[in-house]
Amino acid sequence: MIKHQGGCHCGNVRYTTNYDPMLVMACHCKTCDKMLGVGTAVSAIFSEEEVIFEGELKRYSVLGSSGNQLHYDFCGNCGNNIATYPLLIDGIVYMHIGSFDNPMAFTPKVEIWNKTKPEWFKSEGCIVESFEDNGSLERIQLLMENMDQRQ
């Protein structure tokens, strides 16, 4: 049963997943700001095997604010950024919630790179963990805590 689905603006790329995300996070790093064109990137995090893509994605790779490699996948036609693959956490994909058909289904619980967080970003009480930098070890622990839904 498809739980969530989404795609790019022009419809050339579609994706589905049968799972809820392991974690939903807001990132305030300068790399995401520039790559996604927003002051905060909000992503739903899944295992790569949990998201099925249809259509052709193009890839752009960059060193992130942490100094680790990131792969941004986007539609080659409309340019809509769909997913980010952080090499720091192998096998994980960050799905940008704006590309979901129902982005309102997701609420961030964690925010990273608070030292570059825009002053106008308010968590409205949904954020339960905040990190000044990328909080990698803590995020991995949070991801592992949510693995029980996948068994």
C-alpha cells in the first residue's frame, strides 16, 4: 500500500513509498539555502530502498557545510529538486517535503545548523532536538530509534 507519493513540478519524475519517514528534519545550512533556494530545507528521511522512483533524475554533487559530499537529484526538465543523498550516512535519502503530493503530512522534529538559522524561522513547538552544527551522531541515533516501524 502506497503511504506517500510525490514528484517534480512538470510530472516527469514521480516517486512512492510505503513507509513513514524515519525522521523529518529542518536544515538551516548555507549549502541547502543555496541549492534549494530557501532559508530552510525540510526533508523526510528514508532508507534508499524505501523510495521507488519513476522518470529520469539528474544529479549535482557538492561538498556540504559539514565538508561531506552531498548528491542532489533533480528533474532535468523543470529543475525541481527532489532528493539529497548524504554520503555521511550511507543508504539514506532526504526527500524534500515540498515535492510530496501532501507535504502537510510531515512536521519537522529536528533542526540542524542552528548557528545559521534565519531569524524568521519559528519552530512553533514542533522541534524537539536542535543542533548548532550537523549533529550527525545524534541524528543517526534518532534514525535508529525509528527503525522498529520497518520490521
